[in-house]
Amino acid sequence: MKRLLILSCALLLSACISSSDDNDASGPPGSNRANQWVRSNAMFVAGLNVSMGAPPAGFVNNYYGGFGANAVHLWADGLPGEMQAWRSHSGGGFRWISWVAANGRSPANGYIIGNVGADPAGRIGYQVGDEPAGNCQTQACALNNLQQIKNGINLVRQADPNGLIIVNFKRSGALSSLLNNYCSSGIGDIIGYSHYPRSYSAYRYMEIVRRASVNHNMPVFAYLKAFRDQVSQESIAGSDMRWNAFSALLYGFKGVSWFVYNIKPNGEIDPALFTSEGSFGAAPSGAWSTAARLNRQVRQLGRTMPLLYTTAVRFVPAFNYLQPGGTTRWFRGSGDDRYITKIESNDSGNPFDISVGFFKDDAGEIYFMIQNVSHSGWLGESPITYGGSGPVRVDFDFSQAPEGTARNRILMLDKNTGQTRTVNLSEADGQSASLIMNFSEGDAQLFKYSTGRGFARQ
């Protein structure tokens, strides 16, 4: 039975596997106002606070100082009252994004953007409505919902012309059509994406979103999963959270927010970051500590990632027949990289899947991010047992490298400290060399070649 299942997977996935796709971006993104904001400001790192009311000072201080967020993310009823309460406790540098309903109004008082006026202090922008695919069974239904959101956007624009506009999408059969409609209309600034799936199908939809971002010159902000369905109560392991956060960066997304931070009592979901819902005094969970550590790592990477643009994402499957649909197998020259000749998990007894994102900065320097794809949500649905932590091996051929490019070392951005680390390569003979480095489940690292230029940094 297991063999039949594996063969079935191979047949289903083979039509989606390609090794001949070209690279995706030939130059830096254009200088529209969303890209300007992304490049000029600290990466948006937040958690969504859902209808919790005015927070006390201790809760706000722990959100910034303990959890490591650097902006407030409010639910549709967060304007004006909750935002003003957060501001009163936040001190200098207060920044916020708030949902509003699809009609542009705050459910808290019925006014467009809560009647906060144009250019309110700290405002980044507004998410108008949410997930136009909703519960639609047809594309026409989803597009109609998007049109209602676009009508609301027009009202938000009139009330606060300089606020960035976000429309958030989820995986659905209508995703490509919705993104094309939204992005080509020019009505919005940022693509939002509910990056909740942790299974093989996640990659197909991340690639759809990434290509829309590249093709339409729009940055992506992602929601990360920090909730449990009240019925299934599925687990969220640390490896799932690492994979969730770092895969978003690997695909070139420019902001992240955990859904949810905390939430008023409801009949659908529970917060994963707290031991109970609806209380500012609720005890943080183990997942809160994991997210807090990831937030700090994302913020360190976030001083570089906003200055890079995605050129390719590639996949290195442990077993060819288990490559996810929507991914492209790594091939030499991906992302205009001239030096990598081989990428593999370097443990024949415990192979694991690898994802690689390629980037460039304004100077044309090549960067690459490597991620061990293994995580609990991924491995739990595999038809065979494999994966886990272990070493990744990357082989390089520097025989055609210019004189200023080091042949025995590369650079890595330490995501805990923000410092540049020099990584000495093994088996270096002046032309070829190898990187061998251990990766825990879901973890990722950002590298560049040692050319005399350091990492681009804000």
C-alpha cells in the first residue's frame, strides 16, 4: 500500500516539476511608494491583536520588549480607540497597521478608517477587508468580493491618501485570478498572504504569490500561523514556526505578522501564543517564546532582506518523486549564481528536503538563503519516513570567479546578532570548495560571496 501511495504521489507531482524555468527578475523593483517604504523602514514584525480592547501598559511593554514586535497590528475594530490606547503606552516610534471592513469603515464606530483623519501619527497603512475568496465556490464569487473591497479602498484613499493599502489573500483556486485583478488595477500597494498551510501544497501558493509580487512590482506581507482550530486543536511545533517565518523570507516577502497574538473569546480559534484567550493577563505559552526568538531573528535579517530582490526559488528534494507541485528543482545557474555546482542534504541515512532562495542587491551582488524544509506539519503527511536535522552540503566552482572573489570562504549573516560571519569552506583547492553546515528542522541561513562588499544593510 505504501509503495502504491508513493507512486501515486510521483504521478501527481511529476506534471508540476520543472528544471528549465528561467530566473524571475532581471533588475531591482521599481521605486513605487510601497517599495520605498519597505526599503526605508524597519521590516514590519507584529502580531495581530483581535478585538481585545484598550491594553494596559504592561501588556504593551511585553509585546515590544518581550515578544520583539516593532509595530502594532489591529483588527477591524481597532480604530480609533484601541490604536489610541496602544499609542499612549508605546512611546516614540509608534507604528501601526489596522484592518478596516471591506467597506473601508471601522466596526467600532462606523466611520471610514474610524474617522482618524489623514496622516495620523505612526500610521503605516490599512488592510481593507480580508481574503476575498472567503467561502466562495466560484471564481466569480471571489472576484465580486474583491470588487467590494476595491470600492472600500476608494473611500479609504479619500480619507487618508498617503496610507499604504493592503489586501490579504488566501490559498484558493481563484488565487491567480484575484492577484492579477488586484495587482493590475493599481488600486493597492501591498499583497497580503495568509501563510498558514504547512504541508506540501504550501509551496504552490507561495510561488503564485511570489510571481505576482515580481510581475507587478508589489511587496508581500505575510500572516504567520499562531492559532489553533477549536475543534482539531492541531499542534504547532517550534519547527513549524521556524519553517513558517523563514520560508516567507526565502520567498522574498517583506513583512510578517503572527495571526493571532491574542483574541477575544470566540467559537472558532484559540491563540497559540497564550494559554487562554481574551485576557491581557493570560500567561504566554511555549509558542510565544519561540515566536519571540524568531521575531528578533527576522528583525536582524530584516535589515538586509528589504534591500534585496528575489531572482529565483529552487527546491532540492530528498526524493525526486516527492517534490512539491509548484516548485522548480535547483539547476546550475539558478538566480544568476555562477558558482554553486551541487546542493544536497549530506546524510545518506537521514536525507531531507532543501529550499533555496536567490537574491540580488542594488550592486548586483548574489545572495542565497538555504532552508531545511523539514518540520512537523510537513513530515506528518509524508508517505515515507524521512527528514529531520542534519548537514547541508553545497559545492562551489570558483574557477571563473573574478580575482576579488574569495575561493576559500563565504559570508553568512548571523541572524541572532546581525553581525557578518566568515564561513571557511572545506576542500578548498583554489578553484573548488564546499560548504558543510548543520541545519535544524525549519531553520534557514542567509549567505553571500566574499567579494569585498558586505551585506546590504539598512
